[in-house]
Amino acid sequence: MDDEGSGRHPGGIMIMRFLSYALEAGIPRRSFGVAAVVGTVLNLINQGDAMVGGRALDWTKIALTFIVPYCVATYGAVSYRMRQERDASCTGVPPRSPSPATESQTEDATPDGSSCERARRYTDAEMKR
């Protein structure tokens, strides 16, 4: 399934958008800060006895203990921005809170005829898995 004559697969486009946001100003710096704090705490919990006791440290575990929080923080920031982008394309402005309107009143059709509300429900269901 190529994207409308571009020769690109839609999944590849999504990955490129994700990477572009992940490298956007501010996200790497904030993710690094989260990784520094969380990674340090987790390393002290997991290998503190080895550090204090003078035993050998597992450098792979130390690296992963910093990499995982970095990836989690980056994923959270990027998914938030992508959701904002999707909501803005559906309504013109990101929603502040769910509306008490009925489902038929909240159906927003995009120019290609797809339903933004349907996309939101699908994304919400995926997030709960």
C-alpha cells in the first residue's frame, strides 16, 4: 500500500514523522533529563550494593537503565504532539476536554471523508491495550 503515488509506505511516513518530532527542539533535552534522574535512581536501587561493596558492575544493565527512561519520555512527548496534530487537523484547534455532546454531534469529517471521532476512538482503544 503506497501513499497516493509517492512511492512511500504509510508506515514509513509515520516513522519519519515520529523521528522528526523525537529530534525536535526540546524533546531530546527533556528526555535526557528524565533519563538522568530516573536512570540514576534505578541504578542505585538495582546495583547500589555492588557500587558500595566494590563488586563488578554490569555496564549493559547500567546503559539500559538510562536508555529505557529516555525512550519512554521521548515516546510520551512525541505521541502527545502527534495527537495534538491529529486533533488540530480534525477540528482546527486541539480539544481541551471531552464534550458532553452525543456521538453524532462530535463526528468531524475530514476532507477525505474519514471520521476524526472514529480515529480518536481507535487511538484511545489502542492506548488502553
